Amino acid sequence: MMQDMNHMPLEKLSPNQIGEIVSIIGGRIAAKRLADLGLVPGAQIKILRRILLRGPLEIEVKGSRLILGRGLAAKVLVKK
């Protein structure tokens, strides 16, 4: 899959940056899990903080705060 130069994995956003979800890469199970959490294309998402250097991310999407593991965060492509 070719990536647009303006799209990046969610985990690359800095704390307090807001992005828009462009697509989800990965299988059906990961896509469903993320959709169940409100992470769908078009949704605005904000990185609140990183937990540890390589740990999970605290995010805000659709008014909810969530903790998302780096593996799932890498499957979410966003644009600033």
C-alpha cells in the first residue's frame, strides 16, 4: 500500500497534536477493534500523552479518552 506524503501512523503525532484519521491498515479484526473504539476514517484524534518511551498512547477521540497500545496505533493513518 502506498502512503501519501501527508499521512503518517498515529504514533508519530506529538502530544497535543490533532489529526484526522485517513485509513486503518491491517486486518478485519484490528479494523473492527479500532472502529468499536470510535477510531474510524474522518474522526478527529488528539494525542494527550505518551506513557513511557515505547509504551501506549493516551488519546482523545469523539470526546472519550482512551489508552491505545503502540501496535494498534501503528495501524491508524492520520493527516495533520
